[in-house]
Amino acid sequence: MANISCELCETVADITTLFMPKPNLPNDSRETVRLVIEWAEEFDAKYAGEQWIDREYLEVIESFFEEKYRAWLEATPARSVRYNE
């Protein structure tokens, strides 16, 4: 079993919570999983060691996610996106 940090698991859960209600999702659920993990790893690397005393974690992760989501949506062909009902 891979050595996965508790922080990464929390970040995956938070990004998943932000992603799933969005109006557009990848057609392939495996792509959704891949994106969530990739973005969570990037977020954790970017904010490694952050104490979250002077910054609000939820505001930072929401902003990070929205930036990633917009970039993904702009770069993804329409045929690879499904409307989330």
C-alpha cells in the first residue's frame, strides 16, 4: 500500500467536495479521479508547511480549485465534458 499522508487525503476530500457539484465534469469518471488527485498533490506541495494561522484554509483551497477548474474547462474539448445533472 502506498504511503499517503493524512493531509493529502483531506485535500482530496476537499477538492472532491468542490468538484462534484460543478455543472460540468469529465465524461470519464477516472479522469475526474485523476484530476482530483493531481490537483490535491499540487495544492499540498504548494502549501507544504503552511500553518494556516494567517490564512483561511477553505478560502485558499476554494480559490485554488476554481483556478484549476476554469483552466481545465477552457482546455478540454466539449466532447470530453458532460453536464452534471
